[in-house]
Amino acid sequence: GENVEQHPSTLSVQEGDSAVIKCTYSDSASNYFPWYKQELGKRPQLIIDIRSNVGEKKDQRIAVTLNKTAKHFSLHITETQPEDSAVYFCAAIPNAGGTSYGKLTFGQGTILTVHP
Amino acid sequence: DAGVTQSPTHLIKTRGQQVTLRCSPKSGHDTVSWYQQALGQGPQFIFQYYEEEERQRGNFPDRFSGHQFPNYSSELNVNALLLGDSALYLCASSLAMNIYGYTFGSGTRLTVV
């Protein structure tokens, strides 16, 4: 089955700096890669996603890049703010839109702390 | 907001007991997936229900079972609770034909003592 590795486990930045979180996946059939933000005691919330037919997607301060050959994808947050502090999870779904039933395999999570 | 709702929000049970957690999917969604999130870990897939049947299952023992009702709501049952079952249990709903619209509930925090 799919295995997703996420690094780093913790990330501390100053407000205004950029933050990068990296994930690798094992199943070459994976073709959908969402990123979730989870604040303490709250539900995971989708912040951005990318499908395997594109290499990069951007939404304001957040961007995701995908390298299918190397099987890795990354989350980039620019101009970080204290409210960006949370746990971030990457995930992967193989055969999304086809034979997959939407089973998400998550990374281990990254605790991001943005210091004012 | 007709999002995913889960009940109860918190629960304390004793080892060996049984527990039932409930989930109502987002309006319009027909598929429900359950995840277990241990403290400091990413969510782990338990199983998924569609058309009242278990469609896919993760690496969890038979003590974990579920059900989906005709109105698409779902229950997760855990028998013979172990201390290691303490976790946040998340329900997520989606459309069978559009898994990109995955939506999570706020979860049920289960503590086994």
C-alpha cells in the first residue's frame, strides 16, 4: 500500500519568513495530493491540493509543488503569520477518480510555529 | 452549515467495554470514511462505507466495525476496548464520484482508562 513520509516533524520560523514542508510517497499510482491544516482540538481542514497532471498550484500565500518522477511534493507558505501556527499534514490517494475509493494516506505531520 | 457532524465530542470508557461513535455526513455526500488519529500522529484509515456496505478497510482488527444507514449516516463500533484505542476518531464524508470533496468532522475524543 501507499506510504507517505513527511519532514520536518517540527518547524519554527519568524513572522514574515517562508516555511517549506516536504513529503515523499511510495505508490506511483498516487495522483491526488491534498494538504491539511489542523489546529489544536479541531478538524483537519483542506488548505490546498494538487493533482498529478500539474506540477505547481498556488493560492495566495500558499503553494504546492509536485515532482512525479521523484515522488515528492512540497508545501510552501510565504510571508508567514502567527495564525499559520498549526499542524500540517500531507496526504496521498492512489488512482483518485478511478478505482480508488478515496482512501487517504497521511504523513506524520509537521508542527509549524510562527513567532511574532 | 451542513458540514460533517460527529457525536459525542468526548467519551471516557473502561478497558473491555464497547463504544459506538456516530457521524452524519455533509449534505449531499454519500460516502463516509473513518480515521483514527493517535496523539501526535497523522490520521490512519479504518474503513469506508458506501451504499450501506464496507467498501474498503485499513489495517484494523475485527474489533472495529461499522455501519451505514439509508440516510448515509454512519456508526463506528469498537469492542473490547484497549488502552491503545485512545485517540481522536475522525469521520470524513465525500461523494463516491468525486473524492476531491473530502470533508472532515471535528472528531470524537475517546479515552480508554
